Amino acid sequence: MFSNTIVYSILAVIITVLVCFILSTLLPGIERKYIHARIQQRIGPVVIAPGIMAPIKFMFKKNVKVESPVPGLYKILPIICFIVVLCLLIALTPQAFAIPALSSLVAIVGLLKVEEICYVLMGALSKSVMSVRMPFPDQIKGAAHNSVTRSFIEDISSRRSLRMITYGSFPLYLALFAPVTQARSIFLGDIVRYQQINGPFLFTVSGAIAAIVFFIGYMIILNEYPFSIIKAKCDVIEGPYMEYASKYRAIVYLTRGFFMFVLGVLFSVLFLGVPPTITSFSILINIVVVLIFVVMMGIFSAFSPVFTNRQLLPTILGATLLGMLSIVLGLL
């Protein structure tokens, strides 16, 4: 009987993950087709093109030899990002609540930080434009002298990624811990149970403020306009993703849509008390929340330019103060 329960739980998690992943492949197309294209008054791509057809196309492209000091690590970083997002989703399922080491906010924050650090490594381990030896040095600063610091194009995105890890994503982490003030626990199971008894955290003053902060952090950690300084096409082309081709580029595309879905589910768990599971119709709430976030992000990004530091720092500081306010109100 006990073994049957374990098998049932494992199957429920696997099917939940598969359903969520399949749905996540539609999110980039929905954002570009029904949001960006409508606002910009153009036709836009087919819905399945960005998240399904593009990865399939890249799978059949010829791979390139990466010019990197550690090519093996550079190639595996997109795979690590995908695994991290997969672990995040598994941790949010109710079946995983029985594993304290996985289903705590400390674990969630740790996984999110690993995903962010990968961007720093991507930029730091890439030293040429599209892995082609150019007839000119791939440098933007410095000379061949021992006392002069040299800088490559890809170093820009690496430094910007490190800056965003240092303070850019801080509002998101404040929003993640805001529900703890009500549930008095960092474990997802306790946070969900508290909301099922006392109502969603979102419908409190503290929760409403934290939800705004969460959305700002959502756009920051997804590197979406106006917070996309690590991959601004005007100066660093595609940032940390620039030299990924073939199947590695496909994994990058799939991970982005999957990450969008998982962040929406994370909000459902922390602010509504609804974990994702295929065994309940409540998964429809998770899907609706995910779509709402995608639509909101699409609207904001369609009208927003890329923030410079002059706009970025005050925005992040203001979101951080709001996050601290939500925590203080929750403790009162």
C-alpha cells in the first residue's frame, strides 16, 4: 500500500511537469503574437513558432566550435538552467512538500540564484563573436600590456549579470518571503495550508503590495524590457546567449518559456495557496495566473525602452522599499 502511494505520487509529479512544460512552449508565442504584435499593429509570428518550431529548427542546425577557455562548462550551462527550472517546478508540487530540504523558500531562492549565476558564467566564458575568429580582436577596451585591463564584448553582459544578481533581483526575494510573515514558516506546505484555512495572502494589504513587487522582480529575473540590460541588442547583441547555436540555442528557447510558467506557478503557491498538481482542477488556477503574468509582462515590455542605470537603480530601490513595507505590514 505504501509503495503504491509512492508510485502514484511520482506519476502525478511526472505528468504535472509534462503538462506544465508543454503549455510553457506556447507562452513565448502568446506574448509575441497576441500582445507585442497587437500593440505594435503587426501580424506577428504563429503562436507555436517561438516556443515549438524555433527549438525544433535549431535542433537540426549545425553546431559551432565555441571559442571559450572552458568550452565544456560553457556548453552545459543552458542545460543546467533547464534542470534548475525543472527542480523549481518539482519543489512547488504538493507531493514534494514532504521533502523539507526541497520545499522551503531557502531552496527556492538557492535554485533561483543558480539560474542567475549561469548568466554571469555564460558571459565570462565566451571570448569571440559567434565563435568565429574575426580579422580584428574581439575587444572593446585595453591593449596588450600587462598593466592594462582588457575587456571583451561578452564581458559587458557578464558584468551586467553580476550587477543584477547583486541588487537587481532583490525585490523578488523580498516578495517571496512576504508570505512567511503570515504563515510563520518558510516551508511551502505550511504556507499553502495557512492560506487554505485563512484565505489567500494576495487579498491582504501586505500581500497586495508584495504582489506588485513580485511582478517587478518577475520581469527583472526574466531579463525582460525594461530590465533587459544584460542582453540589450543595441550594444551586446544577445548578451550571455550570444554564442549558443544548434541544440544549445534550442534549450535556451525552451528554458525561457518554462521559466515564465514556473514563476507564475510560484506566485500561485505563495500568494494564493494553490500548488500545481494534475490530480486537481486547481491546476487551472495556476494556468490562469501564468497567462495573466505573461499578458501583463507583454504589455509593459511592449511600451518600455531599456532602462539605463539612471532609471534602473531608482526603480529597483523603490521596489525594494515596497517589499520591505509588505514584510513590515505582515508582521504587524
